[in-house]
Amino acid sequence: MRFLKHIFPNKQVKDDIIVVSGLPRSGTSMMMGMLEAGGVEILTDCVREADEDNPKGYFEFEPVKQLAQDRSKSWLEDAPGKAVKVISELLKELPSGFSFRLIFMNRNLEEVIASQNKMLVRRGEPPAAGDDEKMMLLFERHLEKVKQWIDRQSHFEVLFLDYKKVLEDPDGQAEQIKAFLQRELDLTEMARVVDRQLYRNRS
């Protein structure tokens, strides 16, 4: 995939809705925290509270979970200029009547699966033995389809970021985010959100 889907500026960048997406456990919550620290207003209701798996919070917004069922999607009318987290499976439910700046988090799939498995164990739901390879294949196919879909959408501008690179170079990645969003951000505060100690599942 291209690093930036488009390199030319949107004429109404300030009105774009900022979307953070990716697989679960791929760094989407960290990215939402970075955006908030940088000065971006975020959409979250704090219904899902911080826990051991995400000690800095999940930054989820309950109406997002109903995107497929909610025909009106009226909450999007108040979303321009703000950031919201949307799982990759629901990106296709975002209507073409809006412009989106998508920050898509990529992470090594072995790490994603290891992190998800540990989360299940902490919740008393041990993953079934031998399912990791099956999940890996499902994730690979899903990501391929999602990225192909994104590439066809004229109402999306997209920046793909790697979870590990954000951890290793938060300052440089914050600069890329600023350039992509074309707005003033507090880069120092964004980088400060990144906590390498939370990189607990490494390939």
C-alpha cells in the first residue's frame, strides 16, 4: 500500500473527520491518546474504562459500535475536526457524504494475537489451543480486503503507521501525523503519551 494514499491537500482539511483504525490490540488506543495530547478533540464516552490491558484507556465511543445498524449516523454531523476510533471491520459503514482522514495502525500479527490471547486469559476466557494459525490467516485476509477497499474510496485520505515504529520513534511519527492532518499539534505532548513499557507482547 502507498504510504499516503494521496499527497495533495484536501481543500477542507479542518472539516475532515479523523478516524483511527486497525485490528484490536494494534495501538489504536495509544494513537487516540496521542491525538488528544496533541490538541485534537476526540469523541469518546469513557463507557469502557481503563484496565490492565489498556491502563491509559480505550477511547471508545459507543455509537461507533452501531454503525452497521444506525441508518442515520447522526452523530457524524458533530464529528468534523474531531477524532474517533473505528475498528477496521466497520470502516466500510462510514458514509461517503463525509471526508475522512484515516490513521491506520499496523502491527505484527503474532504480537496482535499474543496480546489478544493474554487479554482473554485475564478475563477468564482461555483461547482455544491451536487457533493462532487460523487467526493469523483470517487477519491477513481481512487486512488485505480492508486496505483494498480503502484504496478505492475517494472520501478517504489515509496514513499507515507501524505500532513498533511509533514506540521506537514517537517524535518522528508525531511529525508525520502533523503533516498528514495539516494542523498544529503539540508534538512534545504527543510523544510523551508513548510508553515503551506497555510493549509487552513482542514477536
